Amino acid sequence: MEKETVVSYKTCPLCEATCGLEIHTVGKNVVDIRGDKLDPLSKGYLCPKGYSLKELHDDPDRIRKPMIREGTLWREVSWTEAFREAAKGLRSVREKYGSSSLGVYIGNPSAHTLAGQLYFRQLVRSLGTKNVFSASTMDQVPKHLAAELMFGDVINIPVPDIDRTDYLMIIGANPLVSNGSMMTAPNMRKRIKDLQNRGGKFVVIDPVKTITAQQADVHHMIRPGTDALFLLGIVHTLFKEELISLERLAHHVNGVEEVRKAASDFSPEAVSSLCEIEADDIREVARDMAASPKAAVYGRMGTCTQLFGTVTTWLINVINTLTGNLDREGGVMFTNPVTGGVTASSKRRKEGSIHFGRFHSRTRSVPEVLGELPVNTMADEIENPGEGQVKGLLSFAGNPALSAPNSRRLQKALGQLDFMVSIDIYLNETTRNANVIFPAPSPLEKEHYDLALYKFSVRNISNYSKSIFSLPSDMLNEWEIILHLMAELSDEDLGKDPVEALDTNLITAMVTKEVKKTGSPIFEYEAEEILEELSKRKGPSRLLDFLIRVGPYGDHFGRNPEGLTLAYLEEHPHGVDLGPLKPRIPEVLLTPSGKVELAPELIVRDIERLRQKCAEGRSKYMLIGRRDLRSNNSWMHNLQGLVKGKDRCTLWLHTKDAQQLGLSSGDRVKVISRTGELQASAEINDNIMPGVISLPHGWGHLLSGTRMETASKHAGVNMNILTDDLEADLSGNAVLNGIPVVLEPISN
Ligand SMILES: Nc1nc2c(c(=O)[nH]1)N[C@H]1C(S)=C(S)[C@@H](COP(=O)(O)OP(=O)(O)OC[C@H]3O[C@@H](n4cnc5c(=O)[nH]c(N)nc54)[C@H](O)[C@@H]3O)O[C@H]1N2
Ligand SMILES: Nc1nc2c(c(=O)[nH]1)N[C@H]1C(S)=C(S)[C@@H](COP(=O)(O)OP(=O)(O)OC[C@H]3O[C@@H](n4cnc5c(=O)[nH]c(N)nc54)[C@H](O)[C@@H]3O)O[C@H]1N2
Ligand code: SF4
Ligand SMILES: [Mo]
């Protein structure tokens, strides 16, 4: 009998756009993937990666059984044996060298999985180690630090209200390729087109005329790493020409005068030759923004992963504020997510307490940030002997061997660990070092809810998807793997079913804490009654149901009967639109003063370092990164559908530079930095600024001992051989753009 086609809906878990997918299956096969036209945010949009979920699910190289390494050979083993071996190895390291000898690395997909968001941090906490590293410190940490100092909480990151603005300036982001980041907004091409059709202006500041910049009304190329100067030039102009208009924010902002002083030396003329944007153009941006009824400045990787990431991010917030666009419709706004946002029960930050510098790393005394140590210093902590040296590692959904700066050094360090455990879906450049690998299920075998990304969504959205396929009988859910490991490493007696016991402990702790919180919608409820109501579910869906129900739109366990529950979301598989963003100042501000702190001392002080850097002069060539629509950091190169076609791991350079070096497209060129050197094929591309070269990241799949056949045929070179682990932003964030390099043509 012919099996019927079943149509199901799922939020794509691959990037931050959270597109709704319509997935057609017959039995255990995916036969088609389309954009879900009824998804309230993505409205039918999808990119080639969304479509590739089918190939990812079917990829024969994807790990499906726990594996133990013996020398260079891998053996598939039972779950029981894998947990036993993992626990033995990790425990032995801990017993010999102490808690902090177990390091943790958390990769990017953990932000896109419920298990990563709800369970993995619990395991990390239970380890009691200081050596926690993650992809955040090579990504968005400057945004969190600026948000905490200015708006009182690390998640208080305003997003551009793109669908209602009249003027959008994008600095150092390429959302037509990346599909947006710290700004959940699928189909940016259409959103920007709509802005232009309603008479708005779209400006891009980027050393490259990217696909995004090609859609702009105005594009200025900028010398990498000089954005802070450009933005100071704007702030200077706003003051000089009396264009400041705080409007309704006037009573909610401290520090305007300090900002004026900080910018006083940075006239457009003073910064122009350094950032290579004409002084008049800088002034025009300031005037345009001030004149627009609604305007928004948005910055991303190019502004975060550079030497002055925090100062630059701060200045973006400052300009949005000084022009009256903070917390205004069509400006930049704070979201009010279904869960995880600032609510009535959130407490103001205490004076002096920030998620930064509460402890320092052992080797280089690098400050902690958000409870982690910067990934920049991970190799130091593995290599250097002494108390607290990382001897064992647990990696979750990460591939730092390719994604972290000075990757060659880190690759070597990973090989020196006494013991390593990974939870991943591939045997790749990082997990090849593991002694035990636990396979996470395919995205189609998991339920999904974008806990992290709806916090930065341009509309308030709630969308839960069930798994498309049931979990194969010989697999475990990712959250079960995590809890099993946690149980194995715990000294507590957890009874016959330790996973169930830990899961119950977790929800009990959450409920008990919530009912004691003043301002909570379930303040003084009986915890037992709430737990009883939740008891039909377990795992992530129980936690999620609880979080949704106590959130601002929740049913508050009866106090708001029309409110959201997980059951309601299950009945609405396309997702629920909770409307456009609304102004939230003052309730959202959690600074000790309850005001926007426009001039946090820690950040303002860093302008001095900027001055010093400017005085140093610059290298003839600077390397920046780039993304490609058909890649996702390092891990989707094993899918033929995404790597086919011409080589994309090429070195872009401008004709002028190519001529000077005597290079033609296709010629091999050596790129040398402080940390290492590599060879790449030149691709002459006049969309890049002279003196700037670019390589994409996430490539370099030729290391031995991996199992990614397609990726190894399209290996490319690893750009992070050249990025420098000794360079960092104030926040400790890695510097992945603006790397000084030397180019040498290779003669045939
Ligand atoms: N030079 C340079 N370097 C960069 C960047 C850059 O722009 N330039 N970008 C940086 C940024 S922004 C980021 S976020 C980092 C990313 O850095 P990482 O997170 O370290 O690297 P990824 O390539 O995202 O690796 C993801 C890993 O998760 C695994 N995986 C995928 N799905 C799942 C799942 O559902 N469960 C589990 N358990 N594992 C899964 C994959 O197999 C892969 O091993 O790279 C950074 N590195
Ligand atoms: N297709 C695809 N999509 C992705 C990913 C992917 O790997 N592939 N990765 C995802 C992840 S983890 C993230 S964090 C996001 C990132 O999302 P984005 O930040 O939008 O993506 P990038 O391509 O890194 O954009 C950075 C831009 O900054 C420019 N730039 C470099 N240096 C400077 C500088 O000094 N100043 C200025 N003004 N600009 C500079 C670069 O030319 C580039 O256009 O993308 C996500 N989406
Ligand atoms: S844009 Fe992102 S969320 Fe949308 S289909 Fe592509 S990878 Fe998936
Ligand atoms: Mo990222």
C-alpha cells in the first residue's frame, strides 16, 4: 500500500531567523521542505540551508551511535558502556586534579536547541568548574556587556524595529547572507525593500560592498576596526550641531554630558582619514538620522568581533538614544518575549555587580564575562601546568578546533587533553579528540522552541514545533544524554531512575523559586499544585510549558485564563503572533539608577586604548571574515547540496592590490599573520576595499581522523590559523576582523 504524504510544520533550528518550514514526509522519508506561508514572521521565506535539513537528516556520516575511541579507531558501543566510560574518564581527571580541571566548551547550536538552553547549563553548574568557554566570546559578548552597563541586564539588547523605521543604518552585518543575528527577522531583503518602498533610507557601513550593501541607498566602505571613530564623529556632530533630541527619554537618561566630553576630540575631520569616510559623509549620516522621524542603527559581527567591540556597540546605543530613537516605534526597541525577558519580577542590578571580572583566568588573568572565560584563553588553560589546568573537556555542539582564534594552537592543545567527551552529530575536527562521543538526534527528531532567539525578535512571536520523526528506539534525547552524564558525575544517590530524578528536581526547583518571587504572576501559589498541573509532561516540554505559563503572555496557572500554554501552541503549529514591539522604558531598565546609563565608566575609559591604537598606524593589509548563504559556521560542509558549485573558500582582494602583488584570480597566495600562515586562491573582487582581504571561516576540513567525506573533498583553508588569540576587545571577545597580515604571491 502506498504510504500517504504527511505535512508537518517546524521552526528551522539552523540560524537566528527562525523560519517556519512546511515539511512533507512519506513514512520515514522527507520528500519536500518548503517555507511555511502561514508562519507569522517568515511568511513562506526559507534559505537553502533550511531545505538542506533533509540531507542533514539522511547524511550517512552523521553519528547515530555512541562511540568510544581506541587509539585512532572508533568503536560503536552501547549507551551504558559509553556513559560508564565517560564517567570513569571525567571522574578520574576530577579526582586527580580538582573541579576546575574539567573544562567545558559550548558551541553555537546550543542556542538553537531546547536541551542546550534548558539542561546543559545545569550540567555545567554541577561541575563547579571555572573553565567554561563558549562561542559567545567570539560573537556577541560586547552586546551583552554594553546592555548590562547601559540598560541593567545582559539581555537588554535593543533590536531595530525594522518594519516601521524610516532610516536604517547597518554597520558590520550582512543580514541578506547571514539572515540576521541578534535580530530575528527572516527575509531581510523584503523587509529592507519595504522600508525603501515606504520612502525610507537604507545605509550600510562595511569594508565590503556585500549583497546587503548592494541593496543600500548609501554604502560607505570603512577601514576595519575603526567604527568607533566613525561613530564618535557622528556623536560629535550631534552635539556640535545641536541635533540631540532625547524626547520622551529626557528623564530616563544619565550621562549625556559625559558622552559629549568623550566625543569632544573626535570631529568628523579628526576621524575621517582613519576610518576613510569623508567628514561630510559622517555629518550627513548624523543629520539624516536626526531629521528622520524614526531611525535605527544596528551593528553585528563586524562591530562586535573587533578590537573595539564594546566601545562600538556602546556608541551604537548612544546614537540611537541621542536621536530619540531608543525605545521608540521605528527606532530600536526592547522585546517582550514570551519567556526569558525582563518582567515585573526582575530585580534591578545592584551597584557594582556586573557579569564581568568576578574572577580571572589562571594563566593570563583574563576577566570572566557572563560566567565564562573568553575562548581566546582556552589553549592557555589547557597547555599551562599547575593547579586548575584543564585536563579533561566536555564539548557540546561546538567545533572550536576550527572556529576559535589561533586554531592551530588550540588543535594541538585539544590533542594533549587527558580525557574528552563530546555531544555532537559529527566526528569532526574537534570531536576527533574525544574519547567518547554521544550522538545528538537529528533536528527532525527533536521538538523545538527558540528560547534564545525570540528574545531578539522584531515582533513578539511564540512558536513551538513537535519533532517530525519519533526518536529511533536506539537513540536518546539530547536532554536525556545530558542528565545521564550529570547523574554519572554526581555523588548523590538519585535512585533507580536518575534521569527522571534530576528532571523532577529541576522543575521542582524552578517552580519553588518562582512562587517565592514578588512580582511573579504565581507569587504565593502552592508549588505542589503547579507541579501537579505540569506532571503530564516531562523533559524540555515540561520546563517550557512552565516558562510560557508564568511569562508575560502566559495563563498564569489560572490567573489569566486566556493566556498561553504549551498545549495552546501545540494546537497552533504555524506559531502565534503577539504583535509588534512596544515601548518598555522605564520598566525594562534594571540599572541601579533605573535610568539609561549613557556613559558607563568602564567603556568610556576604553576610548584611551582606541586613541593609542590610532597612533600606532596600520598594517598594509587587513584580513576580515565573510559568510556565505550556503554555509553555517563550520558544520554544514558535509552536505553536497550546500558545497556544490565553485570553490567559495577563496581570498578576496581588490584589483589594485592584485596588480601590486602581480596576482590574477586563481593564483595562489600566502597569507601570514603573527599566529601562522596559510595558502589560498586569490579571487579578485572590486566589491572589497583596497588594503582589505577576506576569507570565510569554518573551513579547513583536511585534518586526519574525522568522518565527513563530503567536507573533506571541499576542505578549504581555516581562516582562524591567522586570527590572534592574544588580541581581544574590552569584554574579552575575540578579534576576528581587522587582522594585520602580510601577503606573498606564490610563484608556480
Ligand atoms: N574567523 C572567524 N571565526 C569565527 C567566526 C567568524 O566570523 N570568523 N564566527 C564565530 C561565531 S559568530 C560563532 S557562533 C562560532 C561558532 O563556533 P562553534 O559553535 O564552535 O562552531 P560551529 O561550526 O557552529 O560548530 C557546531 C558544532 O555543533 C554540532 N552540532 C550541530 N547541531 C547539533 C545539535 O543539534 N546538537 C549537538 N550536540 N551538536 C550539534 C556540529 O556538528 C558542530 O560540531 O564561530 C566563530 N568563529
Ligand atoms: N549563511 C550563514 N548564515 C549565518 C552564519 C553562517 O555561518 N552562514 N552564521 C550565523 C552566526 S553564528 C552569526 S553570529 C551571524 C552573523 O551575522 P552577521 O554579522 O550579519 O554576518 P557577517 O557575515 O559576519 O557580517 C559581518 C560584516 O561585517 C563586515 N566587517 C568586517 N569587519 C568590519 C569592520 O571592522 N567594520 C565594519 N563596519 N564592518 C566589518 C564584513 O564585511 C561583513 O559584511 O550569522 C549567522 N548566520
Ligand atoms: S534563514 Fe535560517 S532559519 Fe531560515 S531557513 Fe535558512 S537557515 Fe533556516
Ligand atoms: Mo555566531
